[in-house]
Amino acid sequence: MFAFLLVFISAMVATVVVVSAYSLGVRLLTLSGRTPIVTPAEFTDAITVVTPAEIRQAEKRAAKAKKKSPLSERQKRAALVGAWACFALSGIAVIFGIYLIVGEHVIKLFT
């Protein structure tokens, strides 16, 4: 029973760390003036298709938001560094989780 509780708590903490770090990174990236715009790929069986006009409109909104930012250039740079630090923390947490799952098995294969 204790082992189950330990795995459950570890999974919950890891989930909170990964999701929080990633979402904070996206927020800081937006504050730095680099709004992440992902243009969708068009597939033949796509449910929704984004038109070029909608893409241009989204890019225009992002440019407008970038101009309206009340942050100084130094603050924007700090937000960008913070964003990448959050993304790195999120990635490291995922890689560490994978290592915990398969790490010992891989080490045993090579020894």
C-alpha cells in the first residue's frame, strides 16, 4: 500500500511540475513579445481549415500585442530567459521521469 501511495504522490508532483513550468514558460514567452503562433497544417480530412486570411489576422493581433507591451527591453529579455528556463525545467523533468522508468533496465543491459 505504501508503494502505491509513493508512486501516486510522485506522479502528481511530477505532473504539477511539468505542466506548471510549461505554462509559465508560455506566459513568459508571450510577455517577452514573442507570441507563439502555430499555423496549422492542412490535411485532407481536417475538421477545421484555417484560411490564409485568419492566419494573417492572428499575426496582426500578435504584432499589435507586441507593440502594446508595457515592459522595457530589459524586462522583455528577462522574460525570454525565464521562459526558456521554464521550458528547460519541464524537459528535464520529463527526461528524468523516463530515466526513472527505464534507466536501471538500460544500465543492466550494458553491465
